[in-house]
Amino acid sequence: MLTRALGVAALTGLLAACSQQGAPQAGVPSPAAPTPAASTTVAHSGTMDYVQNELVVGYADEASLQKAAQAVGGTVVARIPEIKSALIRVPGDALKLTASTMQLAGVRYATPNVLAKMDPGTTVSAAGTASGIGAQANSADQIFDELPQYALDPRHLNAKVAWDAGLTGKGVVVAVIDDPGDVSHPDLNPNWAGKAFDPLQNKVYTDAKEWVNYFKKDANSHGTYVASSIVAARDGKGIVGVAPEAKWLPVVMFNPGSYGSFYIALGAVWATNNGARVINNSWGGGVSFGAVKDAFDYAMANGTTVVASMGNTYHDEFQYPAALPGLIASGALDASNRKVTFSTSGRHISSSAPGQDTMLARPTWQGGGHALISGTSFSSPYTTGVAALVLQKCPAATPYQVRRVLELNANSAIGSNPSGFDRDTGWGGLNAGKIAQTLTDCAQLPAKGANVAINVAYTDSSGTHPGILADVILRGQGMRAGATDDPTPLYLTPTDADGLARFSEIAPGTYDLYVAGADLSVTGGLADSRGTFVGTITATSGSTYFTPDRKQVNLTSVAPDLNPTDPYEPNDTPDQAALIAYGQTTQTAYIYGKPQDYDVFKFTGAAGDQIKAEMLAAAQLGGQLDSYLYLLGPDGKTVLAENDDRGTPRLDSDSEVNFTLPAAGTYYLKATSYTISEGQNDSSPFNKYRLKLTKTN
């Protein structure tokens, strides 16, 4: 059995791996209270884990939401009205409902509530007191408060120069979306903003003891380490954060284990509404659209900078949310200002910060004190802290302006290109002191970023349709493809069910625009029916989320059929079986239209006939069907043979039955999906297949 996710719905959220070593719009309503399920079942599809009975829906209005809930037989249990996203609890498998839900009027997207994952790492050097981790061979300029922190010294973040210039983060609130940080830790309590939020409960905590008593678990430590990078108080004790007078809002997304993407989005919206000017995300993965992207777009539209770790995959690749348009993506450096080998590379990287053997605070429920810890999970919060310094100096700076200040003042000598950008370290190592020295007047801020909205439509013989499931790429002109030192921006995102693709807080300039129709790996179909467009668009400095630079793209393309007609229905039982003969391949048919659809075909054979029946599905036609095929005897009941995945060894997820008929008579082929064969529901308009029957002797 090969499980497949619905293309753009495959939104895996993976916490950036770590190894531990040594102001909102006025009048916007608050999110509605979610009702956590009494019990949840985690389902798996490929590398994606999700809550089996929870569907996340983007909706146009309340009426559309209620109709969607009714159509899937579900109940709306939570809303985020700011971004018009809702959580619907459904019977059956949410993943299998995504395609059919997206065809409903007023639905912008439908995804399963994908779970994030966390690698807690291991601590090899930790102590409850400063005496347990001494300065050893550290130079004097690396001792901050009591403990050595090379990350802050003049050769790295150069923090003291910024502090001496008055840039301490004072007046700036940052949010950390992570596991629950220890608001009682002596290094963190002085800068706790007095609120902490658990999206799963929709509960705001204002009492440190209550928060700690509820969340103190051995598995919860990551958020404490992350927060201390940013806001550990400068009080002569323990360690100090790079923005030691900024305030901090903890937002939970692990406790332990995973929260779904809906709750991450809810947390980001709550943080924005509660004054966070920077949101740190030390997690990454394939979250490329849906509620999380909407929530970060909402944050940036309201002036909140969003920072994310590049990830720890060792590869040059897109990781989400770091690759989302408008985010500041942070890579990791070691003490020698070299890229750490695990740090993910890519064109979307912004800059880098220390992320190996960083001295950070350990939760009191683990004994307190401090530990040496590594990962891009910790370069990201250092970047968040430096962003807070910029926003203290220039509170009106937009997210793109904050990003460019960090990049323009980074140490470009770090990395493989000593004169500027490279895909390993971005624009170089962050330097807070240089920012303090150069950003003396907010009139010196770089130009504002741009916001772009691309509307896609399909035109075919039946008319014009919304450009659902299209891929949209903005590629800066003059890009040198493959060059590791080319900073030309590249942004990509899929369209929603309305055919809309948004790019928030991107670099202004002229872009080559590439649009391709529905992804055939999702929908299936012929390559020449996809449709493409190549053109240009100018992203204007100062355009906003609410007044973006817009472009309409009309593709001559076959629109995805979200309500296909099976030419052989009804053929659900042997009595209704459709005819098929040796040497014949059926037209395209569908496992669709009911929760458990079985399509039955019959043929006549002679004793000794060696037959091969092939169910050509996702692997050979595209689409979503992980097929399952039965051969039934003349009674229409007895299973003579069955197959899930063809080949020995296995080739792919399509099905093939090879069998020698024992006697002359009428035999039956029953086609369905693997999911249905396991007793679960499966109904997708992209569950397409063709049945081929051959006599091989």
C-alpha cells in the first residue's frame, strides 16, 4: 500500500531539528474558542501526519462555512475570523474530503489538520548553576552576565555595541511559537509579557505558576531554550538574550507532541492581536499554503515581522514555513562563523546567526540552569532578537524593511561569497552592533517591500473557471539559474480554490511571472491539457496586502473536474457489472461519489486462460487513487485473487492481478481503493483509473 496526499494538501510540519550540546487592525474580533476532541486519531499519508477527523477550511462567509460543514457531515468547532479559516470535525478521513470540499462555493481551501513534529534532541552539557558550566577557555569579551556566550561577542552578533547605543529591544513584544516556554525561569521571568497562550484550549494564562504547573513535562524544553536566545534578562545572572529588554509571549504548538496547523495559525493570529511585532518559528516543513500562510500574511499585513529557521536537513531545498514569501529565513553558523553542516541552504535564505553550542536557559522542571544546544532552531531566535532591536529604533518599519536592514548590515565575509549573498549563509552573519552604528535615523530605512496578488482562471470549451491548484512563480529578472551567489529573489505559491495566489512583503522590482495549470500529479490528465503562462509583473515598493499589485492570468487549460461522471456507473455489484473483454482498456472511471465505492466489471473466460488485469491509477495516470483490485469467481463473491501494489518486488501503488482461470465461465473484477479495502472512506474526484484486461497465453 502506498499512501498519497492530495498534492497541495500535503502540508507536513516538522520542527527544525535540534541537537542539544553542553499592532493589529482595530475592531478585529478574537478567535472563537476551539473545542478539543475528547480523543483524536492520527492518520498518516506519506511523510504527513494529520488528525484524521479534522478538516481545515478557508471560507468566504459564514453561510459558505455552514454549507461546507453540512456537505461533509461535520461540525464547526473553531474559527479564526481574521483570516476566515475554520476547523470542522468530520466523520471518516479528512484527507479524503479535501478535493470534494474545495469544489463547494465559498470554500477557498480545504486541508487536513496537519500535525507538526519535534525532534527534542539530547543535552550533553548542562548544569543547574553557573558553576557547572564555566568560562573555561572563553575570552573575557564572551562572558555576559555569569556565563560564556560566544554568540554575543564582537566577532559574532556584536551585541554589546548595540546595547551601548540603547538598542535593547525595549518596548518591543516578540512571540515564540513553540513548546511552552518556562515563564518562571530566572532568566526569562523578568521579560515575560504577562500573557501566554495555548491555542488548543484557546486559553490565555496570566499566572506563571498556573502555566508552569500545567505544562511542566520533561518533553517540553525547546521553547525555553528558544526564548532565552531572545529575551533572557541582562541582570548579572545566568545568561542574557540579544534583545534583553524586549517582552515575550509564549504560544504553544507542542505539549508534548503535535498541534495541528489550524492551531499554529490561531496562535500566530493571537500573537499579532496581542501586540507581537516579531514572531519566531523554530520549526519548518512543507506548509506551503492554507491557514498557516494566511495567518503569517495577516501578521505581516499588520506590521509584524515573521522569522523562521531554515531547517536542519543538510540539503539545498525549500523548507516551510521558511520559504513562504515575506518571511526572514535564518541559517546556522558555528563558533568559527562557518555554516553548520546541518543547516538547510537555499535561495530563500536571508542571513545567518550562531546556532551551534549556544548557551541557553533550561526549564526549571528539568532542573533549571543552562545548557549548550545546537540547531537552526536557535539561530532563528537570535535573528528574531536582532529584528526586535531594529523595531525598537524604527517602530514603523515594515517586515521587508526589517529584513533588509538585517541583510544590508550582515557580515558578508562569512560564507562562500565574501562580497555578498550565497545560498549557504544568505547575506552573511548578523551584526547587531553594525545596525546600531548605521541605522541612526529611520529615514535611512531601505525602501518598503511589495505585495502581489495573481488571479488565475482556466478557459476551456465549457467556459471560464477559477484557476484552482495552479502553480505560480515570481522570478526576479536577470536570475542566474543554479548560481550559488545569485541573490535574485524567487517566490512560489499555489493558488487557492478562487484561483488566487498572494505574495506578501517581497522585494520590489520587475519579475518574470510563470503560471502552470493544475498539477497533474494531483489531478491526473494529459500534459498538454495543463496550460502555461509566461509574462511579467512589477512589484511596487509600498504596495500592501490590502492594495496589492494585481495581475489576471487566463490559461487556455482544462479546468480540474471536481465533480466527474463515471461512464460505467452504476456498477457497484455483480448484478450491475459492466462488460470488459480481453484486449480492452476501459475509459477513465472513478472511485468517487460515495464513501465506499466499488466498481464491478465482468468478462467471460475459458478454462486455462491466463489473465492479467491491470488497474492503471495514480502511478500511471496521475491523480490520487491508491488502487486495490479483486478477481471474483463466477458466484460474484469468492475472492480468487487480489492485489494492492503491483510487482515483485513492488513497482508502485497501482494494482495487477495475474491468474489462471480454473474453468470456463463469467468472472468479475472489483476495483476500489486501498483505503476502502481497509474499511475506511475514500471519495475524491481525482480517484481516477482505467482497467485493462489481457489474456497472456
